[in-house]
Amino acid sequence: MSETHITTENLSLRLERDRLYPMKHPILGTTPQMEDTMFEAMMKFGGYRVDYMKSDRMGSPSAIGLYVLGDLPIDQSYSRTAKHALFSALCMIRDQAEADNLVAVYLDVNHSDNLSRPAYQQMKRDMKAGMFHRLCVPSVRDLVNDEDAYADFWHFYRELEWCELFSIESGNLRPVAFREFAGCPMVGAW
């Protein structure tokens, strides 16, 4: 950890960005295993990151979580899809005046058919614990790309008291109706 100090005559300030606080899960009280930075998580297949913020909003009806999934092609040094989706979603959340309601960001660099993705699993645990019931995904296909993923999310959804799903695929933050998943074999179940 590098410390940056600004000294002016008798005043010495340590810049806020250099302070490291131990991250604890606000409900479970544990520290999840994570990468050091968001970008480092994007640099390797299987990388993931979970960040919690706005603890005063956790559990409120306005609380929202963000889930991002990206791939890592062999010829790329980092997941460009994850970076683009993350920044696009964060900008959209900010533009829609939802930034103060964002309580958690989950990022996986993995395949969408891998249902044991660490950030995805943590997101589901947090939603079950009631941290938030509004979920934003850049693309709904990150959650339900194939029959197994669709079934997994459907069963998870049914366990929740309520859940709102939002996507930015249309260029704005909009609610997603589950019947929109044309081509998914379980579409009638929604």
C-alpha cells in the first residue's frame, strides 16, 4: 500500500483513496475471497469481484444490485466485454438517478453456462438474505443463456419474496418481463 500525503506548512493530509478498509459482507459478516482490483479480476478467466457500498440502503425497497458477466478470449489480455458492460451499466444507473441505491456490484469473468460462478452465487445469497430485490444486468443472457441457466435462475427467482430484473440492452434502464426470453425452452414456466 502506498501512502500519499500532502503537506502544507503544518497540515498533513492522507488522501482518502489510499485508505484501505477491510471489506466485510454486511449481512454475513465475512470477507469473501476476491481479487485485488476490478481490473485484475478482468485479466484472468475465472476472475471475479464483489463490491458492497451504500450499507444504509441495503434491505430497502429501492436497493439495487448489479451483475456483470464477461468472457475472456484467448487473444485478449482482459475481458473487454466485462469492462464495457460494467461501465455502460454504471453510467446508465447514474443517468437514471439510481446511483444512491446501488448496494452491490458482482463481476464474473467466466462462461454463462457455468452456474457455479463465484460472484453469481454470492449475488444469489445476498438476494436471498434480503440485501436487495432489484437486479440490473447489462444483458439478460448473462443470467439465462441456456436451458440449465434458465432453470437455475427460475428456481432461484421462485424462492424470493419478490424480485425486479432490469436490463440496459435497449439503451436505458428498463424492467425485463420474463416472457421476453424468446427461444428459451422454459419460457412458458414464467
